[in-house]
Amino acid sequence: MTVPETGVTAGKTKFYQGTQQTEPLFCIEPGIPCEHARAQASELMGYVQELTISGLMDENPKLVWAAYYLGALAKTLMDDAEAGLAS
């Protein structure tokens, strides 16, 4: 039996598009249960995998870019959940 994680997202992690950007494209809200944030990140990574394979097989760069942004969102979720668990 696993013990559920405690902790909530810190709300400090932001994703910036490109270099020299001062405004984040998106950020994670504080207070999301870390267990939920990590589950959502895992689901997003499944979509990233599917979009990447489809984009490469169909030579469709739009799908690859969509995968890139979903992957960035998943990483931002994971990083913020880890920051919340560490605090």
C-alpha cells in the first residue's frame, strides 16, 4: 500500500518561450496537490509521445511543435510539484 504524497505546488515555476523573454508563456498556480500535478504531467507526456511519433511519421511539424509545448507544460508541472514537496 502506498502512502499518498502530501504537499502542493509552489507556484514558482514558469515557462518562457525562447531566450531573452521577460514574460512567461505559462506558470503553475500554487496550491495544486502534488499528486494531481504529477498525474497530469504523466498524462501530458503520453500525449507528447503520440504527437511526436505522429508528427515524425506524417512529416507534420505542427504536431511536433504541439508536442514540444505539451512537454514543456509537463516539465513545468513536475518541477513545481517537486519544489512544493521540497518546501
